[in-house]
Amino acid sequence: MNFLRGVMGGQSAGPQHTEAETIQKLCDRVASSTLLDDRRNAVRALKSLSKKYRLEVGIQAMEHLIHVLQTDRSDSEIIAYALDTLYNIISNDEEEELEENSTRQSEDLGSQFTEIFIKQPENVTLLLSLLEEFDFHVRWPGVRLLTSLLKQLGPPVQQIILVSPMGVSRLMDLLADSREIIRNDGVLLLQALTRSNGAIQKIVAFENAFERLLDIITEEGNSDGGIVVEDCLILLQNLLKTNNSNQNFFKEGSYIQRMKPWFEVGEENSGWSAQKVTNLHLMLQLVRVLVSPTNPPGATSSCQKAMFQCGLLQQLCTILMATGIPADILTETINTVSEVIRGCQVNQDYFASVNAPSNPPRPAIVVLLMSMVNERQPFVLRCAVLYCFQCFLYKNEKGQGEIVATLLPSTIDATGNSVSAGQLLCGGLFSTDSLSNWCAAVALAHALQGNATQKEQLLRVQLATSIGNPPVSLLQQCTNILSQGDKIDRRGSKIQTRVGLLMLLCTWLSNCPIAVTHFLHNSANVPFLTGQIAENLGEEEQLVQGLCALLLGISIYFNDNSLENYTKEKLKQLIEKRIGKENFIEKLGFISKHELYSRASQKPQPNFPSPEYMIFDHEFTKLVKELEGVITKAIYKSSEEDKKEEEVKKTLEQHDNIVTHYKNMIREQDLQLEELKQQVSTLKCQNEQLQTAVTQQASQIQQHKDQYNLLKVQLGKDNHHQGSHGDGAQVNGIQPEEISRLREEIEELKSQQALLQGQLAEKDSLIENLKSSQASGMSEQASATCPPRDPEQVAELKQAKSVPVEGESEHVSAAKTTDVEGRLSALLQETKELKNEIKALSEERTAIQKQLDSSNSTIAILQTEKDKLDLEVTDSKKEQDDLLVLLADQDQKILSLKSKLKDLGHPVEEEDESGDQEDDDDEIDDGDKDQDI
């Protein structure tokens, strides 16, 4: 406040004194007036003066304006005037140019007023509460004022909002406002809020910011949208850049898939607007944020895979091969594709399969390399292609082998109709453009990085230098060009070609004794290197001297002493004699002390302002850091120390071999043990399954037993019910003797029925004779009609008739007649009873026949059911026997596996064999019971 008063006091008097009085009067009206209209008019007047007299209004009116915000919230108009006035005071956007002598004093008025405003954190909280008002004239000025506060003093305001309850959530509601101007200014507010504050970034992300921002981008037309799309993309970058948590949330929320439509371009790509170029550039940068090499490897890898699976990489490659794409978009697309495929084998394999739409089709890698070695292409584009090639080969032994294979004699196209990647690299390596030399050398070095096999394969490459001369190896040609130095007229930097070749040779020879031997076999190489190192050259040449020292040190450190003239000891003696150890180490240190070395070591991307700065490669700086110390130690070691070291190395190698052997044995045993464990686990599972099957089978057998017994009981009850009116014996229906008994009873009943029918017929005849004799006056002829089959009855009748004849008494005759009639009546009654008895016997016979038929059908049904049950019991018995045999085999296998595990030293728990034996006995008893059934 004192500073502001000082500034105000330093301004000239005169008209400003009058304005200061006016402002003071207006402030008094705001503070003391009781009528709302008077206060509103005063605040309106302060607003009109705040742009021109920013300092005066700020000093005198800020406190009153804040009071208005606190007390007059019910009137939206006065609140709007107060917010606009505060915005004019704090914001530098509307600041008019002042006189030169007062510019320095007022240039940071915004930050000073902001500091006064936020000195009371309640003021920021009050402003956040005003943003909840839906009234446009309150909400929009509030958004602008808070944005200005964040621009002036971001971190303090961010901290106040962070600790304010629901502070960030209130601001997120702005993105859902239906009024575009508030929504768009809300995006700008969130940009300022999320800048360099990871905690707020996480809160905003988890408040569904990604979903809302992507919806806005889609509504606005993706890359064809206006500046709103640009603002949303900047906000997305703020949320994702260097924030691993938000990156993971973005990937897991499947938001990467929603980025694919951004990069859909048509066949006609001419006439892009500047806004579309800006939008697409930001979209590509957003992709790179997710797959940046500085991110954690796991997060980068998962994002790379997601981009391939959703087709985003394929869409980028389409842009890469399309025509009419602006140069800066093409360059950024190449850089983006580079980081999407870097270190991801699947993406690298896909990129290797991409072909350019040419006739005949050419691989995209070849087309890009043609641009890299073409000096007419823009420098940034050539750097991007080199980065893409490096990323394609990063941790990609398959790709390295394919590139080196294009240089080998067996794979070169003899017809010359197509150009390969290897031919382009060789062409760039030996061209007269120093930048092409450097790029080709670095690219070829990446094809050898960490791959001893390809280093040895590259030794086979032969080059035809001129007609009539024998071919020379690629290694020899590189050293020849290196030795020529500045004799060849080249375009570009003087040392760039030699630096590139020296980096290639250092990478080639490191960790490859065979390549070192080939290099030393050329007797001119060592004298050239020692000569370069020993000379006292200018500052530019010091870097070349350092690289020569590194190459010579690699030739010593990785020397297998296969050449007598160039053993380790002789090379160190040569250095001691011609250069001096201290001088050699000093020259070696020139590399890491170079100003461009630290710059190249920071990021993998070759990002240089101009070709002159393109000196070091990122991977080469790692190699220097790794080898500088060990080479220094190797140079200072004496021959005795070398011998001791060799002995120690041999001993260590022997120990390493022994250790490796035992490691392999342990690994194999671990594998075997793991296999045995898996087998044991499998057998246990099978055993459990079989035990379950046995239990199920036993349960099924028991069910069958229960059903069988139930059927027997039911059948016995039915037979008992049917035979209850007989002799009381229970009819089983199954035993053959009972069937025979029933049949005998039926036959006996049949014979009795026949006898009774015969007797009935005889008595019928007798009755008829008696009736006829009675009708004729009981004459003697009636006796002749008597049937001979009953002589006793005939004799009786004759005697009865003869009595009245002899006595000739009518009374006796009448008595005899009465007696005959009585007998006849008795016979008739007896006949009737016999008929009834025959009828009852017939009915009984019919019932017994029905019972026999029912018993026969029941017997047939039960016999069929019995056969089925016998068959099922037999099958179950067989299955049980098979299961018991299988269980016995498994127990035997488990015992053998346990013995093996014991032999291997693995602890095995002993199970209770007695319990197993008892289980086996129970199973055998169950089997015997089943067999009895």
C-alpha cells in the first residue's frame, strides 16, 4: 500500500488532483449512502474511471468495492459494476500506454493490487461464491476477475482455491454452462488454475474434465474447430503433462480412443487454415505427452499399445504418407509417430510394414530416409526423420537386423530397380553434404546399438569405390574418409562429418573384440589416431581429438590381444611414448566438457536450432559416460596389473562359467521342479475329480438300492392287498413255487366245477323224470324214465310205489305221494343251492384268473425292472472297479512323485496311510455289497 501511495504521490498534480477528489467523493457515496440507487450510480461512475485512472481508483475504492460484494449481493447490477471495476484495476489487458517516466512505476500495478486483494483469503472465497450465481452479469465478470487474479499471482491464488471447500468443483461447473462465452472463459480460467499445480490438476481430472473437454472439442468440429478447440487442447496438456496419475486415468478411461477422429484427413489437404494447423499441432503434441520418453516406461508402453489397438497409430501413418500436408504438421507427425513406436515391438513391426502410396510401393522407412539424406529438405524435417529412425531401432533387434541385412551382398537388389535403407545410409554417409554424413552415421550407429551380432555382420559389407579397383569393407572406407579430413570439399560444418564417423566407429567397436581386431588390422589407423591426439590444434579440433582418444581407448579396452603388434600393452606403450598418459586423458575429457554434450544428453530427440549445433547424439553420450572411466583406468594400469587383471578375469570367467553352469542347472531343476509341482497339482486335481466321481457313483448306487428296495416293498403290499381274501398267505409274485400253487388251485377249482356241473345235470334229469311220473298218476312206467345213473333213488321210488299196490290202501298212497313231493322239493332246493355254489365258484374262479393275470403282468414289469437294475448295478460295479484301479494308479504315481520331490530336497508332508487303507477297505466293502445286490 505504501508503494502504491508512493506511485500516486510521484504523479504530477493538476487535473489529476480533481479526479482524485471525484473518486474520493464517489467512494464516500458508496460507503455512506443508504439508497441502493445512489450506491449503484457511484459504483458505475467508478467503473467508468477505472480504466483511465486505474491507480487512483484501485487505492481508494478497492476496499469499498469488496464491501459492496459482501453486502449488496441481492442486486446483481451493482455486483456486476463492482466486479468489472475490480477487473479493470487488476488486469493488465486494458492498460493504456503511459508516459515513459511512469511506465516502470505502474507496470506491475496488477500484481500489487492482486496482492492486496488476496491478502484476505475471504475475498477469493467470496468471489468463488459469486460464481455460483447463474445471472450472466454476475457470473461472467466473476470468471474474468478470477482469471486475472490467477494470471497475476498464480500460486497463492491456487493455494487459496485449493483449500476452499468445493472451490475447484464450483469452477468445473463453468464447463457445463449453456452460454458459450462463459463456458469458453471458464476454459481459460481452468488453464490458469491448473498451470504447474499437480494437486489441482488431479482434482480437475477427477471432476470429469476429460469427458467435458473432449465433448467440447467434438462439438466444435475437432481439428476444424476454432480457438475454443485450441484452448481446450492447451488445458488438456496442462492436465496431462508430467502428471502420471492423470495420464493413467486418461488411458484407463478409454479417452485415447476418442483422439482417433482428430487425425482423419481427406485426400484433398490443400488450403488448411492457420487455426486448423494450430489445432492439429496441439493434438499431435497431446499424443506425445502420453508417450513421452520421460514418462515412466510402464505408462508409456501401455499408452503405445492402446494407440495401436484403437487405430490411432495407423491414422498417424496415413497422415505421414499423405500428400499436401503442411510442412510443420508433417514434421510434428513424424516426431509423434517416432515416440508412439519407440521401444514398442508391436508398433515397430507395424511401422516396418507401412508402405508409401507410390508406384511401385516403397516402405515408409525408405521414403523417410530419402528425405533425411536430401539436403534440399528442411532441417527440422531431416531431424524428425532421424529421430523416427532412431525410435524405430530402439530396443528392436529385429529391425536392426533388417536394416543391416539390406547392406549385405546376398540381399542387395542386383537389378537396381529399388533402393534399400542400407543403400540410402551408405549414400548419405559418403556424400559431400556434411549434415547427411552425420545423420547417416548416427542412423547406422543406432542399427548397431547394443547388438553384437549386427556389429559382426556389418564387417561383411563390401563397397565398390571405383571401377577397376577391388571392393573395400565399410569399416575401411569409414577410416579412409576419416583420415582424409578436410581434403574433401564438403558443404556444411568442417568437423561434422568426422564427428559422425568417429561416433559410428566408437559404437561399432565397443563391446565387439572382432571389430577391434579388424580395425587394428589396418596398419594406418593407429598412427592416424595417435597423430590426431598428439597435435596441438584449435578449439574446434579439440572435440575431434577427444573422439580419437575415445576410439583408441576402446581399441585398448576391448582388445583381445589377437594381433601381436597391437596388443593392449603395446598400444599403451605407444600412447605413453607419443602422447603421454596425462595428455591422452586430458584429450579424452574434451568430449564431456563440450558445451553441446550436456544438451544432447538431456533428451533423445535431436532438437537443434541449426545444423551447426548437430554434433552429439543422445545414445552416444550414454556410451561416453559408460566408457570414459574404464578407459582411464585401463590406460594407467601397468603390464603387471594387466596380467593380474587378465588372470583375475580368467579366474572370474571360470568362476562365472561355473556359476553360470550351476545357475543353468538350478534353472533346469527349477523348471523340472515347477513341472513336477504342476504335475502334482494336476494329479491332485484329477484325484479330487475322481474322488468326486466315485462319491457321485456311490450316491447313485445307493439311490438305485433305495429305489429297488422301495419297489420290492410296494409290490409286496400290492400282492398282500390282492390276496387278502384267500388263504391269508402273502403273495410275493416273484417266487415260482407260489405261481405253481396258484395254478394248482385253479386246476382244482376247475375239476370241482366240472364235477358239480355233472351232479347238477343228473339232478336236473331226475327232477324232470319225477315231474313226468307225477303227471301220469304215478304209474309204474315212470320208473322206466328214471335215469340209470342213480339206481338207489330209483329203487327207493319203486319201493314207495309198490306199497300202495300191495296194501291197496288209498290213505297210504296219499302219504307216499306227499313224501315224494317233499323229497322232490328238497331235491329242488338242493339243486338251487348247488347252482348258487357253482355260480360262486365261477365268480371266485374269475377273480382268481384276474388276480393271476395281474400277478403275471406285475411279475413281467418287475422282472424287466429287475433286469434294468441288475444291468445298472453291473455297470456301476464295473465303473467302480475302474475307478478303484485308476485311483490305485494315481496313488502309485503320487507316491513316486513324492519320492522324486524328496530326492530333490523338497519337503513333502507325509499323509496318514492308515486312513487311506481304511478308505480302501470301506470301498472294497461297498463293492462286495453291490455285488450281493
